[in-house]
Amino acid sequence: MGRIVGAFGIQGWVKVKPYTERADGLAKFPSWVVRAIDGWREMALEEFELHAKGPVARLAGCTDRTGAERLNGCEIAVPRAALAEAAEGTLYQVDLVGYEVCAEDGTALGTLDGFVETASASVMVVKGAMQRLIPFIDAYVKSVDREARRVTVDWKADYDT
């Protein structure tokens, strides 16, 4: 849902780069799940504000700049139960984790293990005989079959060899 990109001030606030459609999209969630060095942990959202340079937040337990700096680079998620059902024609990336990823010719490439966010697109992390990074864009993703739990892509098995 986003990433913490730095400390803001001296009272434990952090700068946030949201991956949501609106900059304040994360403000409606009372707690965030933050991937820190020691693993994922849930942190209550105490305050959220939009500033000229982007959104900032204060999380429970983060009381000074040093604490905020420790969170720099951490991914932000929210509990799946906090999300509404995806609208018709849309999906949540988290719902695709565990799906089989196949090439258009039916070759199994692996299992969708997660996503990496880049400046230009979300990228699927596909784990199989080897790890593949496949951009989640129309040029490569041809279909998502929720019933079969399968993502079909225009990707050849030997692209990565």
C-alpha cells in the first residue's frame, strides 16, 4: 500500500510514499502493517496529514526522529480484512499471491510470491525453478483467472536464461 521514505521532523513522524490512488488513501486505516528489519508488525496510525511535499504520518511507538529513521524504507500494508471487496474489473495484488503463473503456451513459470513496486509499474515476483520478475502491465499480463487461481502472461520460459 506504500513505503516509508524518511523521517519528518523530530517528533517521530514519517514521510510516506503511498501506492494508493489518492495520496490520503492510507489515512482511513486505523493501523498499518509495517515490514521492519525484524519482520512485519502492526502499528496503530495515530495521526496522518497531507503536506505540500506529500503525506506524513505518526505511528504508535515512534516518538522521535531516531525511531522514524529506523522505519525508513519499510513497506506499508494493511490487514486484508480492512479492505473492501474489489470492485468489478479490479483486484487487489494481495489476492493474487499464491496464484500459478503460466506462459500463453501453458508452460508453468512458477507461483506469484509477491510484488515489487518500481517507478513505472508493479512487478510480479514469480518463484519456480528460477525467480522471475514480470511487470504487471497489459503488455505482459494477458489474463487473470480468479476461479483457476492463474495469471497468464506473454513471457517465454527462456527469457531469463
